[in-house]
Amino acid sequence: MAEEAVSSTPTHASSSSAAPLGHSVIPIVNKLQDIFAQLGSQSTIELPQVAVVGSQSSGKSSVLEALVGRDFLPRGNDICTRRPLVLQLLQTKRKPDGSEEEYGEFLHLPGKKFYDFSEIRREIQGETISSTLSAVPLSHSVIPIVNNLQRVIMWLGCQSMIELPQLAVVGCQSSGKSSLIEAIVGRDFLLLRGKDIRTCCPLVLQLLQTKRRLDGSDEEYGEFLHLPGRKFFDFLEIHHEIQAETEREAGGNKGVSDKQIRLKIFSPNVLDITLVDLPGITKVPVGDQPSDIEARIRTMIMSYIKLPSCLILAVTPANSDLANSDALQIAGNADPDGYRTIGIITKLDIMDRGTDARNLLLGKVIPLRLGYIGVVNRSQEDIMMNRSIKDALVAEEKFFRSRPVYNGLADRCGITQLAKKLNQILVQHIKTVLPGLKSRISSALVSVAKEHASFGEITESKAGQGALLLNILSKYADLSHQWWRGRMRKCQQLSCLAEHESTIFSNQSL
């Protein structure tokens, strides 16, 4: 894999004026290069780039350092450049006080910034030496790649053209979806004590596993796509931001919106998983909800789960009849063969006395090819009493150990098993759909390249941009003129035909 470094300064909020063309198209190509390098699809998808070639000691490294203005490449008498180095230079603005901040980032060390350029040199040398070490686990490579693709495609506004693998969580209102997601993350950030909070917007949650610090401590934080560069270390602030963004998009009186909220959570205590928490199916409208709220929510859910690339996490509480499950019913409509549906049975601890979920988990009631997982949620009392998720997970394990009926079902019980299964299924699903995904992206790139070529040569100068715009407007005017001429000609032909038919009819009458 190519070694990739980025030398830049922090990105500032975009101004109202349009950025130069180089600031818009080059970062997009850079991001695509990052993604395709990890996919190993450089041979099938060719992206624009500038290659530096020359004999040993010809001065290639010195030229690159001169372009950057800093010393950062390995030095020595022997071969220094021993792996392809993909260097992305990104121009940013100076700080308000006029000072500069320069740093580098490596693709293989996401989130870590190198302000000391001698450290960049040492990292390049170390990564070059360690290139023969074993590869990282598959889940650490393919899931972040899909996450990056989701972000790029969302920026480009072409979600409808390229369907990416994802895992959608569906269920009726108060089925325990949010508690389930919090348990997978291991932190409180969706449910607020003493509040009636519901999912009103699709929440795209990307869980990314990170390494622990050298001292063994954990660093957990979240990032929102609509607040780039800002890290939330307080998960209560994450909750408040979700609530605020929900109110901005859906209103403050339980309305719903199909506008996504995208959140990344970095933690050493999670597995790489991407979930989409969708609004719960409700029957009776409340607050400002329209009378057809159930139909709207079902339509929103179907827009996600009908796609073959989407896995379905169907959540059903154990104290309800599985045969009447709204989640399984809507999942069955989208996935009639059951190849993409995983069943989740929540609230096992509040089932009627004398009953259990063993037959449900074994798939003897409604079979699913991917099976079922049973979990125990925190109750509302637990949330109000500030019971931690860690304590809840301990209590869940104790519950299953104290119930002999669940003996032999260890792989189908508990949040820990659920997270492992979701990670494995998502990775396998991505591997299955990846060839088709690469083909669709290649076709889309070819189509866009043809459209791009039709605009003519693009330049960053004001005069060149003005000439390009004038050329596009002229072509548009010509096409509009031809369309109107063709329409007028057709109208004239129809008028002549009608007049001719009228004459024939008059002669027949005589």
C-alpha cells in the first residue's frame, strides 16, 4: 500500500464566497485516492495525479522538500525512497493573528497530527521498515473505507447513484433501539434521564476502534459531520448536540425529518460498526406530527432497507408477540428471503413469569438466516438512577448465567455477542458487495469525466473561468434555441395536419 502523508494547516469554516477551483476539486480527488488505495483498486480506477520520476540522487526528494518548504524526507547515501510516497499538499488560511500552523497527517495514523517535521521523517522511515509486517484485521480496513466513501458521496450529493453497505436499525417506538445502541457504544449519549426523547431523524453512527494510550487509559470522543474539526469528549454534550440538530431539522414537537445526523465515535472499547438509527414506527400522531405519521416513517425506513446493500437490524421487545412485530413485518417486505435481516429480541428480563425466549432465539417461531440475538436493556428507572452501562452489562451477564433455559445459547445472548456478530456480518457483507461497488464507482467516474470534458479546458484564472462560464451559457442558449425551433416546427406540422384533415372532412360533408 502506498504511504500517504498530508502537509497542511487546520481548515477554517467556508466563507460565503466561492473557493478557487483548486480548493474544491483537488481535495475530492485526494480523498478518493485515499479510499481507492485502501481498496487496492488503483488498477481499475485511474485518478489524476503527478508522478515524480528520476534516477537515484537526481534530487527528487530535494525538489519535493523545496515545494513544501520544510525538511521531512529521509536522507542518506543509499536508496532513500523505498516505497511510493503519495504526498498531498493542502493550502489553508493563516490564523487571525497572522501566524502559521503547519502539520502533517498519515493515512495509516488517522487523527494524529505531526507538528514536528523531523517526526514525520522518522515515521516515514519506520513505516517503510515495517512494510513487511502482518496486515491489520479486515474490519479495521474495509469498514473505515466505506465510512469515508459515505462521507465523500454525501458531499457530492450522489447517494442515489452509489449504494454503500450499511446496517439500519428498525423497530417500533419504545422497542429499545436507542438503549441497544448505547449499550453497543458503552456510553450514555442518546437517552436523557427523566426526558421523553425519541429518534426523529436518521442518525448515522460510525463506531471506530482506536488504540489505548501508552499509560493504558482510554480516550473516547465524538465528531459530527456538520461540525467538522470539533471533538466532543463529554458524551452529554453529544446528546445535547443531537437534540439541538434534531430540533433544527424536525422541530421541537416530535416531528420527523429524513435529514441525516452523522456522528463518529472513536473509542478503544468499540468494534468497527456503522449503524443507522431510524425513527421508531408509531401508530398515533402526537404533538405536531401529521395524521399520516406512520406512513411517512414506514416510507423513510423502506427507503433505506429496500436497498440490497443494506443489512436490517429488526428490533422487537420480548414482551410482545413476535408474529405481530412491526420490525419483522417491514423487514420481510424489503427482504422476503431473509438474507439481510438480523433479529434482536430486547427486554428479556420483563417477559411474563414462566415464559422465556429460547424458541425465539433458536428461530423456531420465525426463522431468519442470520439468526437472533437476545439482550437485556436498561430500564427507565436504571436511566433515572444514573446506572452506568458498564453496570448494566454486568447485570445482563448475570441474568443469562442465572437462567438455565439459556444454557447453550451463549453465542446468541448479550450485547457483547451482538457487537461481535454485527462486526463480522458487516465485514462479510462489504466483501460480498465490494466488486459491484467498485464497478459502479468506475462507471460513475467515466460518466463524470465525459461530462467534465464537455465543458472544455478548466483554468483557475478569473478570465479563464469567465470564458468557461460564457461557453457553457452559449451552449445552453443554442440548445434552448434548437429545442424551441424543433417545437415550433412540430406545432406547425400539427397545425397543417389538422387543417388538411378539416378540409377532407368538409369535402366529405359536401
